[in-house]
Amino acid sequence: MIYMKANRLFIKTKNKKIEYMQDKVLELLFYIFRIFPVQKRKIVVSCFKNHGYCDSPKYIIQQLLKLDCTADIVWLCDFENPPEMPACIRQVPYHSIRGIYEQVTAQIWISNRRKSRYVRKRKNQYYIQTWHGGVRLKNMERAAINKLSKRYIDSAKNDSKMINLFLSNSDFSTFLIRRDMWYSGKILQKGLPRTDVMLNGDRNTIAKKNKILSIN
């Protein structure tokens, strides 16, 4: 299946040769778009399964908007089911030519998912990885390598090479990041934005979260 509507270009296929060729073409686009400069104050955000405005990236952006509303924020998402988010955030299809352009020209990347193996980061870009599995109760990546496709493993290793800062919420998470995620770079072990709201949020927000989770 080929998606080209609304500036999207992505082939869903089980054919490994087509999959490989597609990734090489998309990788080439990451280099071609380097004719455009990195734009200061542009931030590109992506979330697990393109779920949109959620998880730790949401809370990072919420706080950023309180401090500085002049940043150019781009959210890579699924345009089949566009998510609700603040009007000042530009939504761009994840698998699209435009999505590649936005990533190549952004100063900062924020993501809680692995980026595809064809993605290439420039030296003057900064990548913050928040990861979506904060509690880490299941085997992941290297610990479950026999369950993973070669494409995913390649993506995970490529992603880890690009990360500048990995967020962690505990000694245990830091240990697993080192052991299982092919990552040897800088880790900031200060909690995760999505759960910190339970400690540092206002009383009304904490009360609402407690009610949802049935916490007395």
C-alpha cells in the first residue's frame, strides 16, 4: 500500500527488498535537505505509534509554552486520525517528505519512540529521548532480541547513536537503558515529565489524576 495523500510517502510492504530500497531513498532525503540550514528555536516532537499530543513530550512542551511561546513546535503525527493539541503547534504527517524536512531543519528533537533506521541527525542538532516505557516491567530490545525484526534492531541502534540525552526516572531504568538499549551516552536521572506531574503539579491536577487512577 502506498500513501501519497497530503504530502505523505510511505510504502507498507512485507517485501524486504522494497522495504530496504524505500529506507535508502528516505535516508538520501535526510542528506539532500541539508541544503537548508538548521532553524534555531524549531523543535520537532514525535510519540509512540504517532499517538499525538501525549506522554512525556506533551508535558515538556506544555512547560515550554508557559516559558516561551515563540518557539516553532512541529508534532509528527498520524493524519488519518489527527490529534487535538494547542493551535500554536504545527502538525505534520510522520511518514512524509514534509516530515523529513522538518526533522532535518529542527534544532531540537524530542521523542519517546525509536526513530526509523533511515533517519539521520546533523551534528548541530540535539536529540532528547524520553522513552514511553517508564516503569520497564517487561523485557525490551536487547533482552528480547529474538523477538525483534532486523529492521527494528537496526532502527534502535541507529536511534541510540543519535541521542544526546536520555531521560530516566530511577536507578533501575538507568541500568536497563545501559544494558538493553544499545546506549552509552548521557542520561539525566531526574524523573519523567509525565509522572512528575503527580509530585509537582497543582492540587487540582493531582486530584484529577488520583481520581482517574482510584488513588485515595
